[in-house]
Amino acid sequence: MSKVPKKALTIIIIMSASFAIVYLLIQINFAYEEFLHWKSKEEFLEKKLNKLQTEAIEHRRFLDQLRTDPEFQDAVARKELGYGKKEELLYRFPKEKDIVLSPNQ
């Protein structure tokens, strides 16, 4: 077996170490990009969670008021269901999008 000169061995070791360092830097870059992706997704989901929690609180307040406040119940029934009081005349007008115009008009 022939001996590899010290200079060639040193060059091989330095080149191998350089390739290893470059490979590690590329992998670190990919990992960092993926970290940033998941971090932004986490922030988006946290904002969405906060919005949904706020919405749930508002719905809970509405339901509590609907269960306990007779005046609120009456107002909601009148507005949402079109109910009226006894001997009260109700007029219902079609919404503009529900109005169908004939071609002759």
C-alpha cells in the first residue's frame, strides 16, 4: 500500500469538512424556513382562536339574555320571526332582491 502524502490527506480532510459544513448550513436554512412557516401558521391560528372565543362569548351573552329577559325575547320574536302584539297590524314588504320585475316594465 502506498502512503498518502500528508498534504493530500490534509486537503481531503479540509474538503470533507467544508462539504459537511456547507451541507449543515443548507439543512439549517431549510429547518429555519420551516420554523418560520409553522410560526406564522401558529400566529394565524391563535388569531382565529381569539376571534372564535370572542364570538362564543357574544353568543353566550345573547342566549343568556334571551333566556332571562322577557322584553328581549319579545324584541327578538318581533324582529326575527315577524311576531306582533295582539290587535297589531303587521305589514310585510318584500325585500328588493325578492321583487321580480316582468320584462314589460
